[in-house]
Amino acid sequence: MIALMVILLGALVAINMYLLLSDDSDDDDEETVEQVEAPRPVLYVKLEPFTVNLQGELCGQRLLYVGLSLQVADTETESYLLEHMPQLRSRMLMLLSGQSSQTVATQQGKESLKAEILELFAQPRDDGQPELQVDDVLFTEFIVQ
């Protein structure tokens, strides 16, 4: 009787080991292997701060002082923006000087300004300009005075 129990126990251990260590080739066909892409590096183009007069003030001149960085998707966009910084700054100055202090002082106004800046880069300005991949506008300094 003891010998039979030892044989059964040995058989159970052997079956258990076989099932745990066996190579389950049927499951390999069903599983898909996902390749994890390396996260792409985050690239920023920092712009020197802008100081502009704001539009339509009844009680004197108002100023906007704003610093920002652009988050770009690729090195091509980064190098194009750095190479064409005078044109970029000119376009930004024109956009910023058209704002009113009452609008940009609110959270909604800042979000609207951010959308206008992103739209500015979505439209090509010359024939040699590649498609610019500007993902985000980050305000680093923002003073309305």
C-alpha cells in the first residue's frame, strides 16, 4: 500500500513537472509579439521673450511680456525653426501685437493664443518650407502689464 502511494506521488510530481516545464507551442501561434518602440526624444525650440504693445486699450498702453518654447516632433522641424528664427520671431510679433490685454489675461485667452500659434505653424509660408511638426506651445513667462 505504501509502495503504491509512493508510485502515485512520484507520478503526480512527474506530471506536474512535465506540465510546468513543457514548451507550449500551441499558445505561440495565438500570441502576437508586440514590438515596443523606443520613446522618441522630446525636442524643444526656445524662443527669446517677446515684449509687445497690446491693442485697443482705453486707459493707456498695455504691454505683454511672454516667453515660450515650442515642442516639436522631429529634428527637421527643429533645425528649420532655428535656421529661420528671424522670420519666426517676426510672425510671432505680428500675432502677439494683435492681442488685447483683456483677452490674454484670462485662461481661455491663453488657450486661444496657444491655438493661434499652433495654427501659425500649420500653414506653410514659402515653397521650401517642410511640413512643420509643432506639437505644443509652452508658455514659460507671461506678464500683462
